[in-house]
Amino acid sequence: MNMLLLLGFLPSGSEWIIIALVILLLFGGKKIPELMRGLGKGVKSFKEGVNEAKEEIEKAKDEVDSDSSDKK
């Protein structure tokens, strides 16, 4: 039910066009590729951070599992 409620607030097709036009007017055609490049780098950095955190969690889990099997 909550997901359907959240989907009601997402922009539809024509609203996306208006949003794109406003962004184009605010930043201009030359700045948009730079903004997208920066956004892509940010997303890449975030994904790398998430993967590093997952690796650390897995490493800690493996250490705990190996410690518990040594005690048996």
C-alpha cells in the first residue's frame, strides 16, 4: 500500500519534459554534460563505498565463523 502511495508522487511523462526544460534553462546546454559527469562520478564512488562496506562485513563474518569453529 505504501509503495502505491509513493508512486503517486512520481512525475509522469509530460512533467519530466518540463523538469528537463527547467534544468536546461537554469544550467545551459554546456553545463549539463559536466553536471552529469559529476553525478556519474558520485554514483560510482557511492557504489564503491557500498562494495567496500560489504567486503568488510563479509571479512568480519568469516573471522567470527572461523573463531567459532576453532573453539568447537
